[in-house]
Amino acid sequence: MLLNKLISLVALPMLCVAILGAPAGSLAQEAWPSRTLRIVVPFPPGGSNDVIARRLAQRLNVSLGQSVMIDNRAGGGSTIGAQNVASSAPDGYTFLFVSGSLATTAAVQKTSYDPLKAFEPVSRVAIAPFVMLTREGFPAKTVQELIAYAKANPEKINYGSAGLGDSTQLATELFNNAAGIKMTAVNYKGIAPAQMDLLAGRIDLVITTVASIRGTAAEKLPMLAFTSAKRDPEFPNVPTVRESGLDYVVDVWWGLFAPAGLPPAIRDRMNREIATIVAEPDFATFLKTAGAMPAPSSPQVLHEELAKDVVRWTETAQRAGIQQK
């Protein structure tokens, strides 16, 4: 009996030393998540990135059993928030929720990070098409008529965008390339003033998202076509650009990224959580009100989509003469 007690007294400190001396990384990984997670949104509150990220965070709070906070770090066309994540530790507690602006910004700016190397793709969350709007009284009522009118009136069609190098400008310039036409860009500070000028008849066309016009007077403007591969179920009578014979499909996407080097186990766990959340009917209904639809993906698919967009938008910007800053 005395011998057993002596053995126990010797063994206990040795066990404590073994636990304390265990690699911190392995213990932390086993316990993940053990503290608050941070999702950086590189845009101000209120936009589509922020709105979708907050709803996702609310659900992750429940499924992960830990608080998930949204950290809005706006500025630099999304570069400030993206750089913050790129320089963060890949420990599973910092993520980036961003749209395809991660690619469009890299196409027109010299960023301090490589979007294809600085981040670990986790999952796409949602996608949405652009819609092509025209002013009231615009002579073209179809994509074919728009192209014919533009060819007969070179550079006389003025289109609005949310800013120099913004996805709305790049999407329109890509259409110019596909159709073999030239429309003149009028760049605004945001899509709202562009839509206001379209309503007033000061410009002729805007390519934007349904979410940006929902609940505004611009919602009543003529819809020429959607940019998606298929017609939007909510607007079955509005054709797609591709139906006109052009090889042109453009979608807006939103996805979750982490700093490069995120442990695969954490990445895969977050990927599964997102797939489960976006499959819920309530979440799908929420996305529909934002003009989007669920589109979860594997990390590899998100990486491939980002890589494709970086090439596509860089080439589009160069052809349009949009200089890097």
C-alpha cells in the first residue's frame, strides 16, 4: 500500500510535466474552437458582403458553440481588410468574407498580397447574377438591338458603374469585348448615384445586381437581360445575355477565406458547417431577399473560381485601359 502511494506521488508530477510539455499546437487544434472567431468584412456595414456575413456568423455562433464577430475593415477597394487577414495567424480564429472583389481589386490595383497565395479558400457561400438595366425610352429593347445600336453609334452609349475598376465596370467592359462594341464609361462613387442618373435619363445603361435595385425606384427600369447562365426564376420573362448568342456569363460570388496555412482539419470543418447552413430553407430565403442564391463549394472549386476571375478581370482591365493604381 505504501509503495503504491509513493509511486503515485512520483507519477503525478511527471504526468503534469508531460501535459504541460505537449506541443501547444496539437492541444489547441483538438480544442478548436475555444474562443471567439473573427470574420473580417472589407467593406462598410450595410452592403451585401456585410449583410450576408452577419447572417452566416449568427448561424456559426450556434453550430460552432463559440461567438463569431464581424469586423468591418473598409477602404482601399477591399484591400485594407484583406491585408489584415493575410497578415493574421492561420490559427482558425480569423477569416475573410468577401465577394469577387478579391479578384477585381487585384486586377486594377497593385495589392500588397497575392490573392491566390495569401489566402486559404474555405467555401463559396452564395452567387448572384448581374442584370442589365436601361433608361426609359432607350431605343434598344433586346441585347441584339443594343449591339446593333452601339455599332451604329460608336461610343455614344453611356454606361454607369460604381467606380473605376469596380466589378460593375469590368462586367460591362467584358460585354463590350464579347459584343465587339464600345460604350463609354461614366464612373460614380457607388452604384446608387449611377442608378439615380439612369432614372433621370442622363446615362443609358447600368449592369448591377438585383439586390442594389430592390426597394428603389430603379426596380421599375427596363431589364434588358441577366448575365447568368440561366434565367432568374424570379424574372422568368427576362432573357439572359447568352441567349442572344454571346459567350458571356458573369456572376457575383461571395466566399469565406482564411490566412494561408490554415490547418486542413479546421478548413474542412468550416466547409462542412457552411454547406449545412446554406442548405437550410431559412437561409436560402434570406439569400433570395438579397438577390442571391446558395452556392456552397469545395475549397478547390473556390480557388479555381478566384484564379479564373483574376485572369479574366486583369485581361479585361488591360483591354479597357484601366490602369493599376
